[in-house]
Amino acid sequence: MSCHLSVQRRLLRVAAGACIASLICACSKNAPPPAAAIEVATVTVTPHLVSFPEDYVGETEAINAVEIRPRVGGMLENRVPIEGERVKAGDLLFIIDRQPYIAALAQAKATLAQSEAALAQSQRDLERAKSLSEIDAVSQQELDAAVAKNQANRASIDAGKANVKSAELNLGYAVITSPIDGMMGRALLRQGGMVTANNTLLTTIYQNDRMYVNFSVSEQRLLSMQRQLGRAPSQDARSPPPFRIFLADGSEYPLAPRLNFIDPAVDSRTGTLALRLEVDNPQQLLHAGQFARVQVAAQQDPSAIVVPQRSVQDLQGKNYVWIVDAAGHAQQHDVRMGPRVGPDWQVQQGLKAGDVVIVDGVQHLKPAAAVKATPLVAAAPAGT
């Protein structure tokens, strides 16, 4: 009986083992295959020389802008040039009604002629009085009166000449010409309007063959520029910091500007210092009053670490990048970023030389995910 029970137990063990083996085999057949490696594009961190530029908002200004205001009043009789047209120094701009000034000049000349006639008569009377005084035929009082009258008539001549000169000037001022070569702005008064002497603004002439670009830098940036030059920046510095001008559409202005002026005093309200660039404007691309972006090169970092901006992720105000570890898995690394340099971004802390940073394909990553890294096609290093 005991022998029979022992045989049954062996048979049960064999059957159980067979069942377990079959179950294990079935489970292994239904198990999902391992996840495929995610394809990503990477760059290897290589410190190199980078120059970090700083951008400032600048405003253009004509190198010379002259407001045209009349020196005499009256009705605006004619406006000669077309608005926005180039004019040369001496070109006719406006004509004010000259008839009142022609009449005033004629009156001044007539008054001068009367004074001249009176002087001639007083001169004869004086000579006659002097002759009579030699024989005591006139009193000393009468002689003194003749002398005084003659002197008064001479003064009237001087006053009359001054009045004629003033009338001639006023008549000339009724014809307004351009004082400089430049571009005529909008005419602010139309033909037939009344102008007031030294008050009414008729137009503005802009000399824009060269332009100023005004901007301001901080005290800290000024000190950096001074260290860059080894001395305080000046207009005749042989090696001024490079400046570049970018227009509203983002394109770079083709001509290089020159440092023209540095304000000797810092604005205590803003803590900034005013600087002015001068640049040629032969194609009239720059206009007075437009905004431009001034880019000033900062000091160079000989061992800067930069990565493409699209590789940097942001989470609640903190930045991180994905890197490929030695086992070929993706890992997150927190980083502290510096200034942007073109399409790249400086990493001030969190990466070291040799780290492999994932640039493209980050949207499919999760920590410890297996990746298949392909080097990104390298572009020219930014800022070099």
C-alpha cells in the first residue's frame, strides 16, 4: 500500500512540473518585445571661443535738421518744391507776399532822400552862419543852432540808411531758400496761409546723407567697454568696440557705423550713458526717427559652452537638457543658462566637455529611455 502511494506522488510531481513548464513557455511566448531605441540627434559639448553680443534699442537721427521758419510775416504766396524732394542749399522753398515789403522799402528810400535834402540845406545854412559869425553878423547862439541842425540831419541820414537796409532785408526774407542740402519734409502750411515772423514752422530740411544712431548703455556695460579698450572709450580710439546695426525687418545694415559721441555724464535717473554712432546713408535706407537694433560685441569667453536653443527645455522657470549617458540611455540634466548667441545658448552651469546633448527627438523621451544617437550636422560655431 505504501509503495502504491509513493508511485502516485511521483506521478503528481511529474504532472505538476509539466504544467508549470507549459505555463512558463506560454507566458514567454505572449510577453511583449523590448522597446525599440528612440532615434535622436545629438551634439557633443566642446568648449570654444565665443563673443557674446548685447542688443540695444537705438533711434536714428538726421545729422542735421533745420526748421524752416519765416523771418517776416504775411501771406504765403507760393510753395516751390515738392514735399519729400531733395533740395540743395540756396534752392527756393517758399515765397511770402512781397508787396508790403516793396512798399516799405520805397517809403524808407523816400525818407532817406528827404533826410539827404535836409542835410544839404543845413550844410549850406551852417556855412553861411560861419561866414557871418566872422564879422559878428550872427550871434553865437544862432551859429550853435545851425551846427546842431546840421548834425541832426546827418543822424537822420544814418537812420534813413538803416531803415532802407532793414526794408531790403525784410523784402529778401520774403523769399525763403534752403540753408543746407537735404530732403524737404512735409509742408505744414499751404498756399494762401498766414505766417507769423519767427514763429510759424513751414517745414524741416533733413540732411540724411549721413545719420546718427542714438542709444544708451548701462554703467556696468560702460565699465566692461573701458576694460575692453584698456582706457576710457573716446571718439578717436583706434580699436573701438565693434557695433552692428539691424533694421526693423531683422536685416543687418550693410555699412559699418563709427562711434561719434559719448556723453560725459551718466543719467542719474536711469543709470545709463548716452552713446551716438555715425553711419553713411548713401541709399537712403535710414530715415530720421526710426528705431534700429544696435548690437555691441561683449568680451570674448575662450572656453564657452553653447548648445542649440531648441535643445534647452523649460519647466516652471527652470531649464534642463537631455543627455545620453554611457549606457546609451537618456537622462535629464538641470542647467543654468547665460546669454543667447544667434541660434545657440550659453550654458553657464550643468554641462562639461564631452557631454552628449540631445537636440532633436526630445519630445519622445523619458528618463532612462534607450536612444539611438546620431550626431547633428555641425554648423559654424556661433559668435566666433
